[in-house]
Amino acid sequence: MITELGHFALILAFMTAICVAVLPLVGLRFGLASLTALAAPATLLMAAAVSFAFAALVTAFVSSDFSVALVAAHSHSTKPMIYKISGTWGNHEGSLLLWILILVLFGGMLAMRGREMDVGLKTRTLAVQAMVTAGFLAFCLFTSNPFARLDPPPLDGNGLNPILQDPGLALHPPTLYVGYVGLSLAFA
């Protein structure tokens, strides 16, 4: 059930990204403040939806839900927890979703913190970022769906690539993300 909710959250994020990419720009062009004002809250909704989808994928890896094709291909029930979690981004689909998560979280930070920015600049920035996000989400949903199901599910998975079974390689994507956030907050 959590997997279906994660997939639904990605679809919601995609539809929201399309709305943020178009409606606030229309509002700026025609002086419709109600459409322009949608940019920040809709960006936050998009960030929440992608965050939920990523958490759903991590949950599938942690619980060894082998009905999810990605989990069956990149996890194993006997692996230590660190490698179950890092299996989430140790593949094409999961790393793409992690990249989308980072993208929307930075957009969410701008939506929350950019009060001193010119409204037009902030709206245009969020709209362009939503265009990029919509492209990544479309690729994720239509060609690299991390929530694709297997029927019937295998009894166990194939396991994480042995090259990635190192604590340094398991921790580097989240560590880089924390570093990026720290730098962006320091220079904001």
C-alpha cells in the first residue's frame, strides 16, 4: 500500500510541477496576483510529495518488499540495514529520485526563505525550477518508475551491487546533500 501511495505522490508532484511551471507565469503576464501567489505553496506541496515518495521507496527497501521490482533487483533480506537503505539510491531509478528530492527541497527552501526577493524574480525562478523538475519527474514516471511491481514477487532479492557495499559509498549521497544544504544556508 505504501508503494502505491509513493507512486501516487510522484504523480501528484508531476502535476503540481506542471502547474507551477505555467500558472504563476500566466499570473505575472496578466497581472493576476492569485495565480502568481500559487508558486510558493505549490512548490512546497511538490517538495512534500517527492519527500513522501522517497520515504515510501526507502520503506520498501527497509522492509524488503520484493514485490517492488527495484527492491528485488537491488536488495537482499540478509544484508545489513545500511546496505538496505543505501540500496535505495544504489541504482538508476533510486538515484534519479534522490536527485529529484534534492531539487525540490532546494525549491522549497527558496519558497520559504525568499521573502526579500522581488516577487517577479522569485516566481520566475520557482517556475523554471518546476519546469526542470517536471522533466525529471516525467522521465522518472514514464521510463524509470521506481515503484514498478513484480507479479509474482520473488522470495528474495538479487542484492546490492558488491562494488557499492562499502560504508563510504553507502553514505556519500546523503553526506553531499547535507553539505549542499549547509553551504546554501551559509550564503543565503
